[in-house]
Amino acid sequence: MASPKYITNIDKVTQLSQQERDQLRPITDKFVFRVNDYYLNLIDWDDPHDPIRKLVIPNTGELREYGRWDASDEDTNYVVPGCQHKYRTTALLIVSEVCGAYCRYCFRKRLFRNDVKEAMADVTPGIEYISQHPEINNVLLTGGDSLILATSKLRSILERLRAIEHVKIIRLGSKIPVFNPMRIYEDPELLKLISEFSSSEKRIYIMAHINHPREITAEARRCFEALHEAGAIVVNQTPILKGINDDEAVLGELLDKLSWAGVTPYYFFINRPVAGNSDFVIPLQRAYKLVEGAKARTSGLGKRVRLSMSHTSGKIEILAIENGMAYLKYHQSRDNEYGKFMVLECPEDAAWFDDLPGNESYWEKPEKKLAEVVSVNKL
């Protein structure tokens, strides 16, 4: 199959009317736009509410005043340029500021601004930091999309990480398995690379971003199979998004199709309150009910998924929301509060941890570790 053609100008999306393109141009002037013809062909253009369309085609709500550019204060987690260390055993290398296409709900929209430079072409400072911290046993390559990198570039990073004995797991954050699955299954050098560095003792995990069951095409399943045969383990995470997957039948179908394809359902996330994301927001109470409804439709394999908020203070798992109360715990914690249980009032319109009265008693605002990383919230 020929490589898909990438489109970065909304005027080249001929499936949209001229009026629609004119209306959306101010949004693409503010927020970057990129998609490819493979993914555009998944859209039902006769349906203005098509969920795949909403994932990648801009919406006028992106210009509303809402949220923050860095809703989880990631700027405070940088220890050296390009490397975040928030949780004790995990480090993040921000290796790319490019994606196969740009999801309109992206929580790192800030990376695609011209005045923001968090991704590093040279990851040497980050790798040196990781090598000096034996508590770090897993490293996530993210951005942007790690699999947008040339295979030769990816090899150079993986070789250096695999030379560090205490790094057991390497994770590749990517939506390429559904944006451009051919990039994976038609690249024997990439599959050879994964096979070379994913062993029974030191695995490579693909952290896929699949938001809707219609993204799981024959090509995507072929991609999953190629990754499995190469020795990678594929898991999936997605936020719950208004107008895209906020339906228990859709989420249940997604859990089933992932399990059938051998992809582990990993996280359902609450969408972060990021600038431009107001159209995708749903209340916590509704998100919880949707996820429970979806889990009721699937097997125990699908029920492995956890509903969490990636908050400044850590990953907060939503255990239940009943009778106006939220029952939460720290699934991951910046301040080593793992497992800390919390019970808070949950107003009907609460959509984030910070919206819950009394939340501030459970966490403290972080101190920045690296002064040279400027908070995009202050730009």
C-alpha cells in the first residue's frame, strides 16, 4: 500500500465546503493542523457529527476561552531539557513535536506552538540523567508521536537506552497504529528494531491512542499483529470525549475490539482542561457512568481498564461516584502518596479534580525543578 499523503492546509481538505474551510482557517492559524488521506477516508462526510471527523477536523469551539495550555503543569517535571521525571520509576523523553495527525483534543497542544521548545532532537541530556538514576526502570518516548521518528533515529535512542542496565521497559507513545498503520507493518527495519530490543526480560510497549472502534480497521489489525510478532506488547489509552466516544455502547465496542485484537485496554482518561478543548468536556459523574456501562458490556479482559485523571499531583483513579460523592485514590503520585484514598463532594458539573470542593487539602502545587523550562501557561 502506498504511503498516505499528509495534508497541513485546511484548504486542501476538499471534502469540506469552501464555507467550512473559510470558517475553520482562523482555528488552524492558532492551532496546528495535520492529517493524512488514509485517516480522512475513515470519515463519513455525509454526517456532520461523525466522530472520526471530530477527532481531526478543527472546531470553532477551539477559539473559546477555556482551560490552560499545560493543565497538568508538566513544566514542573523537567529535570533536564527534554526529560520529565514525575514518578519515581518512570522517565519521559519528549522526542518529537510532530504527530501523524493532530487530535483536536490533544493535551500537549502547546508543543506545536512556535514559541515552545520542549521536544529535543538531541536526547543526550535525558539519557545521561536516566543512566544516573537507577530507580528509573521504565522510559516513555513521547511528544508528539515517537513513531513519527525515522527508524534510524529511533534505533539510536533505543540502543542508548538498552545500554542502561536498570531500564527494563521502553514505552513508545503513538497513534500511528491507527493514523498510519502502514508506516509500521511496511517497515521491516522498524519491526526488526523492536524484535531486537524487546525480550522476555526487557520489553518494548506500544502505548497506543485509539479513541473510537472505527479506527480499528483491517490495516490497524495488521499493524497490531506485526507489532505482536516483533515482540512488542500493545496497550491502549483514550480520554472520554464528548461527541466522539461518550456513549457506553461505543466504549464497550472499543473494549471488545481491543481485546479481540490482543491490545490491552489500559486507561480511560478524563479529558484535561486544556486550551481549546471545551467542546470535548463531559462531567466526571457522566464519564464514570459511561465507563461502568461500557464495562458491563464486555468481558473481564475489557474490564481491566481504569478511569483516571492525569492531574498535576498524579494519576487519580475514579473508583466510584455515587450520591454526589466521588471516591478516588492515587494510582500514581508525584509525592509518593500511592494508594491514598479520597472522598470528596462531586457537583454535577465538576469535570476535573480541581472542580471538587476540598481537593486542595490533598495536594500541593509543585516547585519547578528546571528554571530554564518556561511555563507555557505564563506566555
